[in-house]
Amino acid sequence: MTGGRPLYLHEYQPKSQLVVEKHEVLRPKFPAIDVHGHFAAIYSDLWLKEFNRSTRPDLDETVEMFRRNGIKRVVNLDGFWDGFMGMTTDYILDSLRRHEDFFINFVSVNTEKAKESGFESYVRKHLTESREKGFRGIKLFKHVSIMVIGEDGRFVPGRNIPVDDPRLAVIWKTAAELDMPVLIHIGDPVAFFDPVDGNNERYEELISHPEWQYHKPGMYTFQELMEMQERLLANNPDTTFIVAHVGSYPENLGFVSKCLDKYPNMYIDIAERINELGRQPYTSRKFFYKYQDRILFGTDAFPWGMDYRYPLYFRFLETWDEYFPVYGRWNIYGIGLEDEILEKVYYKNAERVLKL
Ligand SMILES: [Zn+2]
């Protein structure tokens, strides 16, 4: 009780009294490739503003931060396209050129153009040229389907082009022809699609980020998005997809397992979902064991804060530690993976899929 009244939810921050083994893992057991990183803040002031930051991160210091965390290479998913936020793809590549042995760049596609004629030739030209310039893969953001451009020009939740729309097929076809894997973000935590009430397990997050609330009239349901995702994978067997954030549905590894069984062109990353994976350690461990050739290490890395975030991933993957805090209200458990699986997840699968 505080001043004689019950606590408000935000005041309730219990500390675990468990006395159990703790292991600090500051570097991964094997030098890792992080396949899910965002580095636009290094080359875009507008992007910095999105994160309420004023100083651009220094390129050399950023690379040094990753290297001291045992990361040998990272994928930069922020290659965008010519004209995005006033940038060109050449400018983006040049901004990171000093460390081109470290960054693996992915380019994106302006899918708003799919609503106009000439989209197919735009995609073919843009992707072919990007490949020649050195882009290794393609990133599709969730803005393709579940965000729309709002009145102030910013993206807001809304119903946009379904990811399995025939107009987008040229992207997947060209990706296969050019041998470029596609890392695609479809959906978001399933609770974001539910009503924001006392039963929502992400209530606090959704209250502080109303822009993540997808339970709105006119939005796709989570179920519809998963059906689109399956059709995308089924219709494009020659295209390699890395479906971000544990195949969009870490809350339901049974579903993700079925998809991995059905679609050999599907891979997943684990970016920003160790909280989901680590609260179901038995299921997760079996999942990693069974799909050890299909899971790629990724974090949603940014050019800041990684000294704090990486050790949480390493601790989850490598130790048997119990009930340790990550972020939010959930505490997680390590899944103690064997060396052979760790090597695959940390870098061998990425080397194979990205053809490094
Ligand atoms: Zn991301």
C-alpha cells in the first residue's frame, strides 16, 4: 500500500527473491553474424529524429561496439530505395563504405509504387542495379501491409497491400533470379491485434505506444496476416524468405514449426523475441534442436545500446540460467544449446543463406 491505497500497475515492480545460478555471457561462444540490424541513424538526421536523438552515432565507434560484443558482421536492413527520406542508395552504401567488410546491406522496394503502372519495370531495374552495387538481400518492412501513410506523411496502422498480392510477385520473382534472400517483417506480437484491456498481456506497452495498436476497424486480423504469409511462402518456392521475429509468431512455435516443415524456402530470425522464446524454454529448446538449420541470429540491432542487449541473447542461448529479467514484465530462462547448434545459429546458417 502507498499512502493507504493499493498500488497502480506501473508502481508494481517486484524483485525476484530467487537465489539461483547466474552467468554473465559478454561474448558469444562463436563469433556471430547479426542478420537483423538498423543503421539509418548513422546516415540520416530525419531517422535520428524518429528516435528522439540529436547526435549521429560515429561509424567507427559503432563497429567497435559490435566487435567487442563478439559480432563479426551485421546485416544493415536500412538500404531503402532512391528517394527515401531524401537519400540515394549510393549515398547509403558510401556512408558505410569504410567498413564494407563488416556491413552486409539489404535494399528495400517502394511498394507504394505498386499502386501505379510501371511497377514491374521499376522493381526489375531497381533490384538489378542494387545487386550490381553490392546489396546482398532485400528487406520488406511491415509498412507494406499493416501501415499506411497518414495525414502528416508518417506511417500509421492501416490496411495496405497484402503481402501475397499479385502486384508484388515481381519482387519475389526478381529476388529469386538475382539470388537475393528476402527478409520480411509481417505482423507484430499477436497481442497488438487484440483489444487493449486487462486481459492483454502487452497492455503496458500498448498504452505507452498507441501506434502499435492494430485492433482497429479495417485492419487485417493476425489470422489473416498469417494466411497471407503462408500463401507468400507457398506461391514463391524459389525465393528464400527470412521471416523476421521467429516467423512472425513466436507465441505459437507449433504454427511456426508447421510452416518450416511445409515451406523449405522459409528461414527465421529471432530478433527482439527472446522474451517470447525464453518464457517457454522447454518448447524453445526442442524447436531450436529440430530447426537448427533454419534459425538465424538477429537482434534488431541499433547503433547504440548493444553492450546491454547482446549479453541477454547470449545468456538465453547458451546458459541454463533461470527466471532472469530481459525487459518488460517477463523473466526468461536459458535454453543451454550445444556448441554444434550454437555455431549454426550464430553464423553458419547466415553464411549459407546470405552466400558469404
Ligand atoms: Zn527490424
